[in-house]
Amino acid sequence: MQIEQQIAEIQNVVDDVLKMAVGKGATQAEASMSKVQGIAVSSRMKEVENVEFTNDGGLGISVYVGKHKGSASTADLSTQALALTVEKAIDIARYTSEDPCTGLADEQLMATEFPDLELYHPQDLDPQHAMRVAIDAETAALEYDPRIVNSDGASYNANLGMRVYGNTHGINAGYPSSRYSLSCMMIGAQGDDMQRDYAYTVSRKPDGLKAAAEVGSEASEATVSRLGAQKINTANVPVLLHKDVASSLFGHYVSAISGGSLYRRSSFLLDKLGEQIFPEWLNIEEKPRLKGGLASSNFDAEGVVTRDLNVVENGRLAHYLFTTYSSRKMGTTSTGHAGGIHNWIIGDTGHSDADLLQEMGTGLLVTELMGQGVSVVTGDYSRGAAGFWVENGIIQYPVHEITIAGNLKQMYANIRAIGRERDVRGGVQTGSVLIDNMKIAGN
Amino acid sequence: MSNNVARHLLTDSGLEISSLEQALGQIHRHDTDYADLYFQSSQHESWVLEDGIIKEGSYNIERGVGVRAISGEKTGFAYSDEISPAALDKACKAARTIAPAGGTHQVRGLSQGSYPTRYEQDNPILGMAEAEKVALLKAVDAYVRKQEPGINQVVVSLTGVYEEVLVAASDGTLATDVRPLVRLNCSVLLESGDRRERGGAGAGGRHTYSFFSSDENGRPVYEQLADDALHMARVNMQAIASPAGTMPVVLGSGWPGVLLHEAVGHGLEGDFNRKGASTFSGKMGQQVAAKGVTVVDDGTMQDRRGSLSVDDEGTPTQRNVLIEDGVLTGYMQDKMNARLMGVKPTGNGRRESYAHLPMPRMTNTYMLGGQYDPQEIIKTIDRGIYAPNFAGGQVDITSGKFVFSSAEAYLIENGKITAPVKGATLIGNGPEVMQKISMIGNDVALDRGVGVCGKDGQSVPVGVGQPTLKIDELTVGGTA
């Protein structure tokens, strides 16, 4: 069946479910439905390990009976299960409280145009092809260096899916998307020291992935470079977050400026709109309609149109991010951020990665962050780290079993430079980030 | 075997036990050593109170079958969110493509083993009227506001899960299980001038919701949770910057057992050891922890969050001693890794759902108690940290490096607990830290039933526990 036809069928289901909800007493209702088919194939030591055929889908509905909300969802898409799901949602709305802020997004905010964002690049879900790619990656990885003694395996995933959203304002829109990825994790040994590291590539297009051999070699290069890691002394030094781990720094910013954290007064960036958070040269743009983008969408999870936004302008907090509910709690309107952000591009200072090491001089290059020691309420930051000790711009030796700590407010203000070479494998595209004066805890 | 479970998952969908034997036979027409079918239905609900009102309620239903075919070290897997003869047949034919046609293995006749039930069999979602669930949330909110009259933010959530599973395998295993799971969480935010601090606490287990109103030391469980949440926020309101560097650390009893889960638990899972990927690989029989340290993983504990009557491969759970008096004595195994390593499965084969492959996973992992009074332990330290409460953790099982983040901690100065310090990440190396445990308290406790363990993208409920422990050296990731 053609994908357009499948989407049309799902739109019909969404339509039926919305009608059913209204028939049972809902004043407003919204439903979303997704279906994803895929394969996940892994190899280990150049032999096929797992072949998984995945097939996921589900329908979620929220109903509003006056200002009372109820939600329900199902992975079982039989007519009987759908009817039960609607009934359950209505039933729940009998017990939730009246809440003046609840309800669908404002009708005038609904997306009305749906340009093709080039998110769907289908290819046959062929396990044989997937096996070859995974084994190619591992072969290159195992041949990279004699210190690579073992493998945690390589894995190739391909997913083809679609998402439909509809509500009783009349919007009922869907689009298909694809996602391909390849990852490889290797184990190296030197004396008693055993280390692992990985590499991965992800794209909407099957031919947008890095070559398998390159991914394998990168995994082994990263693994070997960690061998012989040492612990360093407790100190205050500049820290260079490698681009592979730097996006998390902006992930915390997303949490802190999200409406949900604001109306709960649970953010260290509460009441800071317009204030200087980052250095003046730093801008962050959101581009929801980036062609082929991993976080692209014409509308958010409530049907609200997405728009380009200068989230950070000249280092200032230019916009908070709101869903419909959080915007009403804060007396404003939705910014189209139900379900998260859409492609953030972090500004840079024009440095290459090598320039950044020079710019740092002596300090710590961080290539791995561990744990969840970050509080968006206070901005307090303390995470496990591994990486490399750098002196006069030159990498000296690998470092592990240390923490880096500070407070996000100071860390953001202390960003000295951001590299121009970006990691584009996620919703936040950033280069490596150089932060002055962080506390390293070690010996 | 529960006839109800078999009826709900099979008969109602036009399947019989004989259809399962036929389906497994279909898979064995290819060159496979083992195959299993995992039928599951689950209901999940959650209720959230915020701003003093019942803000959200949701209900989720899920139902499906997962089919696995194993040939040597290779696994083929397919699943369907529909249970029907046609869907089962399709999934079997997809899974068996892992091996070429022409199998020799026979399917053993399915027969139900016997095993004790480790928890209540009632459906918590149906076991309490909606109005009562709402009343429970409001009671927690009212209690918090009575203790802290000016408080602005109180969030209370209640979740309940009811699952029915049926496992049938080509080795003749046939097992059913009925699994309730409930949880209550309370989160508060205190403000003073510009300063804001959060506190949270949760509890649960394989119970019905009445557990939360039941008495524990003469007061309802929910009141104690609310007190704990408020206590954490109040302590953190006074907290000064945490020190940075390597120092002695005393971990409280109960939930700080997250340490064991990360420092040794994952490293003792069978798959990592079969592959030689764990820092504990090949160390069976060796001294891997200080003398006096005994760690068990016990899936049989009554009503615990991490407990299972049978695991997700139909193996009855057991009490597995992983480390005894510091010596490594056992790994946690599922069927496949046990077979490949030439040992018996230990009842640790778990999966998030029918749509996920089973792996060796922990159940309730804890350290047995020792001889010291916790106060005696504190007295031995001139300068260090006392950490009675933690947030999550993470481990790299290959290098052994693990982290976990304190949620409530204090300085120890001259043998006394003094100022509270801000949350900080603690980092160490599993095998080294286990050797540096120098004092073990006599106050062993399990957590209150809130643990979630993630591995390869799959989440399962677990329990952790330990007595108060002194670790001679651990790196504390503060700023001071």
C-alpha cells in the first residue's frame, strides 16, 4: 500500500475517534496516532547476533468535557480497543478537577500549510543489507588496532513510519518519516585496563549515513585513545565539551526555559526574560522546517504551527518555550513547543576544533558525561566525566573517574568559544563548547 | 496455571495450548535450538494532582505477543500488537529467518511447572474506586499543606499497572503470571527569597493501592512520604556547596543501594560476562569486594517492586548470592546466556514488554547487614560526607566506572554529622570501591519501591538495598 493511502486510513481512524469522543459528551478532543515499522540488526565479532522486526504503533486521545480533561491510549488498534480507549478518557474526565487553563490550543494557532520537509526516504527493510552494514562496521573496527580485543557489537536500524494528529478544531494532518542509524561499540585493552567507546551515524536518508568502515574506525579510535586513562587532581580549570557531548548543555537550557518548569516555579531561569544569560556573541536559532532535519515538523504535538525563532539573541533569553497549557498558566500564548524543540542551531565563534584546544591552552577536554546530576531548579551541575588532559593546546593523556561541577548560570555566562564544526545528529546542533573555570574533582 | 490468564490471552483470541505447540513447531522447522512465545496484556493508569486540583488522569492498554527464535548465539525476534492465529503465524515465520530451513529439534510438550506466587493477584486499577484514588491524592496534598502552610508547589502522582503474561517455550516451559505494580510520588518545592529547593519521595510495590493508606509504624505510608519530601527540601534549603575531591563517604541504608546496582550489579549480568565485556568477567571465585560484603539478588521477596514469581522466560525466580564474604559466587542469567556459559538460568531473564527481547536483569539487589551501629561508623571519620539519599546512577561496565548523584548529603566533621551540602555526583570504579568498604552497618533496609533500571533502552522495575556503609575513598563532585 502507498504511504499516502496508509496515512489517509489513519486520518480516518483519528476522525472516527474524535467523532466518537464528541458523541460521548466531549466538548473538545484531540488524538494522535503513529505507526512505525522497522528492522534492528546487530552483529558481534562479525557474526549476526540479533535480527528484530519491529512494528510499533498506538493511538492517544485527550478529551475535554467542559474544563475537565481525560486521556487514554492504546497500542491495540482494534475497533473494540479504540472504543474502550475513548470511553476511558471520558470516564477519567469525570474525576479530574475543573481547570480553567485546560483545553485544545487556540484555533488560530493551528497549522494550515504542510510543505514537504523531506523527512521520508523509504528503502526496503532488508535484513541482509542491514547485516552487511553492521558486519562491515565491526570488521573495520576490529582491524583498526591490535589493542581492540573485543566488541560490544555493531547495530543497524531502519525505521519507516508516519504520524497523524487531529483535533475538533478541524485539523487532521499526517506525514511520513524515515530514520536510519548505524552504531558500533568496541572494547580495547592494555594491561589491566579495559575501556570501551562507540561511534554512530544517523540520518533521514539511507545514503545520508557515514560509511560503515568509517563508523567502525571512529569507534576503535575513540576506544584506543582512552586506554591508560588517569585520574587528575582536584582543580579549577577551563573545560572544553566536545561537540559529541555539548548538546546536553543546551538540553538543560531547554528544560529551564520551558513553560512547565516556569509555572511550577522550578527553574533557575524564572523571571529572566530579556536578560543576558550567555555571552553577547551567542545566538541560538530554532529552524523547525529544516529539510530532512531530525527534529523537523510543521506542527507541534497540539497541532500548533511551528515557526523560526531566535531563541537566544545576543546572548539574551529572547523567548520562553510554551505549550498551550503552560502558556495559559503564564498568561501568554503557545510557541509551538508541545512535544519539545525543533532543530536548534547554536551559534559559533568560528574556531575549528584544533583552534579551540589552542584557545583553551591548559585544561580538560571532555568526551563523555555520566549521570543525571543537574538540577534545573537551582542550576547546580555535577556530572561524571572522562576525556583528555590538555597542555598548551596539545592533548597529553586520557583522564577518567573525575567530575566536573559548577552552576549552569555561571557556566552559560562563562562560555568563551564555540566551534564551527557541528554535531548534527540530534535536535540541538552545536560545535564544541569552551567553558572557563569549572571545578574538577579528582585526587 | 491461571485459567483466567490463559483465557484472556489465548482462548479469547482463538488460540489454544495446542496452537502454541504448533507455532513453536513452525519455528523449529528452521535450524533453531530454542524458541519462545510471550503473550502479554497490560493496563496502566496514572493520576496527577498539582496546584491543589486533580489535573491529569490517563489510562493505557497494551496487548501483544513476542516471538523469539534462537540458533547458537543468534536471535531472531518479531512481535505483533494483535493476538490472533494469523498474527502469531506471521511473527513465527519472521523470527525463524535467523536460521536456514531444515531443523532437527523437537518441541517438548508444554507443561506447567509449579512455583509460589510472590505477590497479590488483584488488579489495583479495579480494586479502588476512582473517587477514592482522587481522595488519596487530595489527602497527601492536604497533609503536606498542613505541615508547611505557605507552600506553593505540591505535586502528587499515583500510578497503577496490571499485567497478565503467558510464556510458552520449545523446552516445554509453560508459565503464567499476574503482576500488579503501584507507586505514589510526592514532590514539593520550597521558596525563600530567591532560593528554591525541591524535595521528593516515592513508594510502591506489587500491591493494591490500599498499601498507601496502610499503617507503617503507626502512620499511613503516604504521610511518611510527604514528610520525607518536605525534609529533603528543607535540608537542601540550608545546604552549602559540597566539597570536591576524594574523601571517606558514609552511605545511608536503603535507597543508597543504588551504589551496588551500579558498582557491581550490572557488571554481574550474564550477557556482559559471556562476552567478556565486564570488568568482572572471568573473576568467578576471586575476592572482588572487601571481606564481610555479601550481595544477593532476590526476586522472591514478597510484594517487592523488583520481585517476580517467574521471570519473563518462565523460570521461577530465586535468591541468588552474587558475592559472598567478598568472593564472586554467581552471575545473573537468562536462558540463552546460561546455556552458552554452561550454567543454570537464575530467574533473571526479563524484558520490558512483548515488544522487547529478554536479557539478564536484576530483580531486588541488596547487601546483607554487618555488625556496626551506624553512629559508630560516623564517629570514625574526621572529614567526609554522609549521604542518606540519592537520585539515579549510571555505569560503564567495561571500565567499571560508575556515578550516582546524592539528593541529600551532609558534611561529617570530627566524627559528627554537621552542615547539609548540595547534591553532588559521586564517581568511582566498581571493583575498587567494593574493596574500600571498611564498615558495614547493622541496619540493612530495602528502598521504598521506586527503582527503575534501564539497559539497552529497556526499562524494568527493580529494588535496591543495603545497610549503612563506610567507603574509605570516593570522589565527591562538589564545587567547594
